[in-house]
Amino acid sequence: MTGPPRDLVGYGAAVPRVEWPGGARIAVNVVVNYEVGAERNPLDGDRDVEPLVDIAYAVPAGARDLHKESTYEYGSRVGVWRLLHLLDELAVRPTIFGCGMAFERHPAVVAAFVERGCDAVGHGHRWIPHLGLDVAEQAADIRACVDTLERMTGRRVLGWFGRAPGTIDTRRLLAEAGLLYDCGAVNDDLPYFTDVEDRPFLVVPYSLDVNDVRFWRGELLTGDHFETYVRDTFDVLYAESARTPRMMSIGLHPRIIGRPGRLAGLRRALEHIAAHPDVWFAGRDEIARTWVEQFAPAGAWNLP
């Protein structure tokens, strides 16, 4: 097995002292994953239906699962609008992890993202893992997604978060495609540069624990559970930020957190965060640019 070596040390005790804008202690990035319509479906030529759902039913290979389709459709029909209205009330502008096919099928939703000035991170043209695809197929998926997002938003795409698991080729392909950063890691609380083809490439880590997908995994049951976990995460990071600035990601899916009983917990958690001074609700592109401005090594890939 080839590929990059593992970095088991990271920053260690020598955590860099980033200066977030306005003297903020912590950057909080709220991510809305927009995938509905890009998941596996026989209507799109897939033999198997999408495996991830809250309640699964046995369906023969090649058959449609109308219950699962309905579950996903809740996100585009209702959940995304409920979530955007809440974020508007709290003056939080999210980052969108966007699938190209999902964007193409929901132009009104994309227009709402654009109206709010959201940054868009590539999430695959289809919402499928790259593991199992050859290099040419991976590169084509990256290009199709980036082209679609840029065409529909009018903004350059800087970042990428592919559906896990990725491959040992992912970051090289992203660098060669002109992207600035990858989010396909959960191994740190701050951005860092890693080696790609002997040049530094930026990684802005994401979070799968501060993430509403845990409802579908049966790890969270109520809005209170989600609120508690988000609040506890923030409180620990905020206390640490008295010594060194920190970053926090909150991962959301309209089909999941957009259900009324879950959204209430998100509201309380975000109100708790917003009540603290020196909190920067930041877009992911903003975080990446800030890190590049202060820490980019010579020769790093695709600097703006």
C-alpha cells in the first residue's frame, strides 16, 4: 500500500497562535450538507439504493425504496428552509458542502444560498465515496462538482469534502484541480499543511462527532442530546481558547436536523455560543484564507 505517511504527532504542544479576525478566540463554522438528489437511486442508474437512512427496510437489488426517497426529500422540501430561517434569525451564515447533482436539481435552494453569501465546498458530483473508483473517475467527479458549483453560485470553489472514505489519490487530485484545501480529516481542531507531491497542501479538519448524522446512527435521540453535545464541545474549546485560539465545526443535514424536534436543540446550542464574546461565526473559506495568510509555507499549492 502506497500513499502519504501518517502524522501521529501534529502540532503537539507547539500549537500555532492564529489571530482570528477581530481578535476572536474561536472560529465556529456551521456546515449545511446539501446532498439530496445526489444519493444512490435506481432512477440514476444505481443498482443499489442509498444505505444511510434512519429506518431501513429490505429492498431487492435494483428496486426503488420509496420510503428512503421520501426521507431524503424532507430535507429539500421542508428541512432546508426551516434551517435557513433559523440561521437567518441568529445571523449565522453557513458553509454549504454541496453535491453538484443536488445543486442542479434544486436551483431555488442554490439561489437562497447565493443570496445569503454562503461559501460552497465541493462534496462530490454524486454523493458517493471515491473509494472503489479509479483515478480518472475520481478526477472527473471532482471536476464535474466544482464546475457545477461555480456555474451556479458564481464563486470560485476553494475547498473539498468528499464522502468518506477518500483515497490516497484524493489530495493530489484536489491540488492538481486548483483547490486550496481539503476537509477530509477529523484529526485536529485547527487547520494544518500536509505534504502532497512534495508541496504543502492545506487541510481544514471537519467533525463527525459534532454532527447531526449521529441521530441516524442511534447515538442521539432528542434535541436536548444534540444541544448538550454541541454546548459541551464549545465550552471546552472556548475555555482552551483563553490560552490559544481554537476552531469548531458543526455538521448539519436538512433532512436530519430540519425535523422540528431536533431543530429546537440546535437553536438553543447556537444561542448559547452566540452569547459568548469573541466568537467568530466564520465561513470555511474565510478560515482557510486566514490560515494561509498567517502560516502558508513557501511553495504551498494554489495560494489565492
